[in-house]
Amino acid sequence: MNTPAPSVWKQPAQVWAVAFACVVAFMGIGLVDPILPAIAESLQASPFETELLFTSYLAVTGLAMLVTSWISSRIGAKRTLLIGLALIVVFALLCALSGSVDAVIGFRAGWGLGNALFISTALATIVGAASGGSAAAIVLYEAALGLGIAIGPLLGGILGEQSWRAPFFGVVVLMAIAFLAVLLLLRGPEETRTPVPFSAPFKALGRPALAVLAIAALFYNIGFFILLAFSPFPLGFGAMGIGFTFFGWGVALAVTSVWVAPFLMRRMPRTRVILVVLPLLAVDLVVAGLVVSSAAALVACIVIGGLLLGIMNTVLTEAVMEATDLPRSVASSAYSSVRFLGGAMAPPLAAALWHAFDATVPYLVAAVAVLLSALTVLLGRGVLAHIDDEPEDAAAEDAQAILLGDAA
């Protein structure tokens, strides 16, 4: 007689502490979206300069990902989490107190370092402490990702109505609470540490399957972040309007990431899902570019984009999980670093294209990037064939792999 699986929502307090911190960390991705026009106006910054708030954050996060596994394998998961959270608190506070856009850009880079240390360790910590095995941990992590991405723009919009500084102060308070929760609730036996060589993530990118998926993710993230970071400017809304728009985008992303993507993967191979969804996303981006002068139509394209992005996030994650037999920390460092760097180049590229041409061109370039991502997967299907095999029951160690890629 089979024993019923434990509920994914019945977890120890330490799991909920890390999950809450994950929600707040992922809120940071979209938090500045609603206040980009306000920052540009208040600090007399150009759209290009303002978009660098994303670039400094994502570029440092991506580069730091290459060394986070080396660090956490030496000082332990809890210390790595706490250092990451503390850095986010400090640099979010400095952002709130800044008097120039250059200062905010610089402090967002420090925020990115803290974010890399935190998110590179959070999933492994949740898996290690969660009841119900790795599958339950993955659902919790994806739920935290979706909730954070949805709430971030909404909170940014609500607080941004008061001042562009207010969302940053909000992050300081929430991250301080998360720091205390992890400090007090994350307890357990002393972990066994196996030092990871500094060169491991760089060598991992030499694995053909991981390299193909990383390149595909780089192009995909260009499309992702042009939609996320550039759209507040042509929308022409205030902070609250932008916040509600991207709250809808985040909810759509969360729903398809947690429920629709697994449904599709039970019915067709992962590469087929990718090769269906990416062209649909490209069509959505083309339509967004063509209707950019209509706020209502652009909002519809943004929310539809969220539905497609949610599917892609989860399917890419599952694909990378099956791609190699590398340790989770090494594979996640390598893959996530490339993906974040793709996101880092997108916002200023969109602003430059807007300035040189018009608001349509950035969306068309985003569509081309997404199609290049699909082409990369299509040409690499030979080395990706094994990710379409029906997965066997895996140990918790295997299931902790690359869900970190979803964090961008």
C-alpha cells in the first residue's frame, strides 16, 4: 500500500525562513521597474543611464555566480546566505540615500553581489531541509520566484507613488527581517563541506549540452529583459500603473511556471516545448513593437509575454537539470552566470535603440534574440537528446541543480 506523499506546504520553520527570503530577493528584480521614469526625472538621468540600474545589478550577479560555489563550499550555506542578505540590506539602503544616478548604479552593483551569494545557496538549503523530497523543494522555490517577481513591481509602484527612494527603503526593511529569520530559524547539524575548485564553473561550460543551453539562455534573457526593463518607458504610466502592469506580468509568469510548464513537459519532450514557446514569444514581442503607441495593447502583450516566459523559465531549468552529471553548485554557477550576463546587456541596448530609432525597434531586436535562442536549441538538439528522455526518480542531490537560472 502506497503511503500518501506529504503536503508540499507542510515544511519546517527553517524552510519557510529561506523561502520568505527568496521571495524578497526575487522582488528586487522587478522592484525598480515602476520607478525608472521617476528616477530619470528626479536625478536628471537619461533612459540609457537609468537602464544601467539593471545592467550593474545583473552583470555583477552573473560574474559573481562564477565564484559563489567556491565561496559557499568553504564557509558553509548559512554564512553565505547571511552575508548575501546583509550586503543587500546595506546596498539597498545606500541606493535609497543616493543623490545621483551614478551612485545608484554603483550601489545596485553591490546589491547584485549580495543577490548572487544568496540565490546561489538558497535552493540547496531549501532542498536539504524540505520535507517531501526534492520535488517539494522545487515547487516551493518556483512559488517563491513567481511570488517575488509578481510582488516586486506592485510594491515598487505603491511605494514609488510617494518617492523613488521608498521602494529601496522597503527592501531594506524586508531583507532585514529575512536576515533575522534565517539567522534564528536556520538550524541543523554541521554541514559537510567539500571545497569546489575555483576553475570548476569555467570548465563546466566546456560541456556541450550545458554550453548550448547557456548560449540559448543568454539570447532568451535579452528578450526577457528588454520586455521587463524597457517597457515602463513607452507605457507612459505613473509608478502605480507600471506596478499593476508588471504585477499582472508576474502573476502570469508564476502561474505558467508552477502549473502549465509541468503539464506540458508531461506530454511532450522538453526541446519541443522550447521550440514551440520561443517562436510564440518572438511573435508576441513583434506585436508589442507594432502596437507600442497603444498603452492598452502593450499591456496585453506584456502579460501574454509573462505567460510564455513562465513556461520557458521552468522548461529551461528542467533541461539543465538533466543536461549534465555535474555537481549542482558548479552547473548552476556556470549556467546562471551566462544567463545573467545576457540580461545585463539588454536594458541599455534597448534604450540606445530607442534613442537611435524609435520604440518599436527594441522589441524587434528582442524578437530576433529569442529566435536566435530557438535556433541554438534546434542546432544543438544532437547534444541535448538525453534531456528529452523520461527522467528516472532522482536523489535529492540531483534535483538541486540549476533552478537558479529562474532567478532572472
